[in-house]
Amino acid sequence: MKMLNQILSVFLSGMIVLTGVAQASATKPGLGAVTEPGLATTTESGLGTTAESSEEFVFKLPEQRSPWAITLFDKNPREDQERLWSQTKLMFGMGLGVLGLLAILPESFTNWDKSELKQFHKKWWENVSSGPVMDEDDIFLNYVAHPYFGGVYYIVARESGYNQWNSFVYSFLMSTFYWEYGIEAVAEVPSIQDIIVTPVGGWLYGEWAYNRKHAIVANDGEIWGSSALGSTALFFLDPVGMIDGWINGDREQPVLEDLNVSMSFAPSFYRPQNFDSDRNYVGLNITFRI
């Protein structure tokens, strides 16, 4: 009972303190209190009486975010989440095009065994289940190309209003699961260097590119007085943003609507006569409305 009395005393004391703080907040809006007008205060100087105002208040602490909070999937984001995921879908479509480009480049450059690409789904699973490993790719690919594309992912999120931490997380997710364990795993085992270097190098390069882009835009899109140089630099600094602008223009009135990119394992434009010859068919379907 003695301990219970002590607990009750502490609790009641705390309630008294909170009541005093709330009352002080109600009389001084701006200290975290939200006030709503009630009855107006009036004074009758002749009678010396005062009708005290009646005000409702809500004690509210300002909402704060941790600088390490991951907000990419917030239901009510402060950032432009619609822009971010629109450009993410655009990159998935472009990734299929990049895959086709790499498939026609020399094997000495990509280190991809083209003979194994016909059964790419089996090869993908074999590569994913075998990695990651230390690769033997060219230094340019590992330490220039990969950080650059990590920066491309990074600036997509940064331009959508996300902070450096969330932009880094987005770059890591895209470089690891979209590229390393996705498209590139069709041809080779995921690389330990790429998993680390791409998002880290992408953050370092991407933040520089983000600030450089805004400096060029603030200079009316010119470099050394040349708009051509400015436009070229802006493209390489943020290629996804530029391509998105070419396709959609004003996002409220896009140039292309209902853009859809997909892969198919059977021809969609004719009825195959010989199923054996089309057994290894892989097609890229692109549909849109102008």
C-alpha cells in the first residue's frame, strides 16, 4: 500500500504539471498548441466585470522524421512518389532495350556467353543461385560504368524530392535487384564488386550530378554560354528524367499514354505454323496511345 500511494502521488503530480503546461499553451498559441476561438472576451469597465473567454485547445507535438527513415513506400508521402515510380517503370522498359544492346555487343566487351542466352530463364536461375562472386570484368565497367548508372538511379529519387539516404536506398535496390540479380543475371553470376560499388559510387557521383544539374538549370540551361552543351550535359546527368520529359512533356498531358512494355515467349503478330522453330522465341512488345 505504501508503494501504491507513492505511485499515485507521482501520477497526480505529473497530471498537475501537464495541466499547467496545457493551460499555458492555450493562452500562448504557437508553443505547440492549436487554439480555436470560443466566446469573445469582453470587459465592462464601468462595472469592473470580465467575461472570460472559452477556448478549446489541442496539445500537439510537431511530427518529426528520423533522418534514417525509409520513406520510399509511405502511403502519404511528402515526396513525389508518383514521379519516382513512373520513372522506375520507364527504366524497366529501357532495361529490356539495354539487354538487347548488350546481347549484340562483342563478348570480349561484355563477357557474356551469347550461346547460353537462348535458354535465358534457366541460365538466370543458375547464375542467381551461384552468386555472388568476385568478377573479372574490365576496370572501366566495374569502377566507371557501374557507379555512373548507380548515380542515374540515385538522381531519379533525388529529383523526386527524396533525401540522400532514401536516394541511396533506392539506388541500392535498383542496382542490386533490378540489374545485378535481374537483367544482368541472365548472362552472368551477380558480382560482389558491383553490389557494393554501384550504390556507393552512385551516391558519390549522383549527389554531385544532382547539384551540377541544378546549377546548369539555374544558368538558363547553358554551359559557357552554349545551350547545346547545357542540354547535352543535362542528358548525361539525368538521362531518365530527360527521356521521361520527351515522352510525357507536361505530365498532366503526356505525349504517350498507356505505355506498356512486356516480354512474350510466343509471337503475337502471327499464328506460328512450326512450334519447334518458335520454341526459343523471345519477343519485346511495346504498346502505347498517342
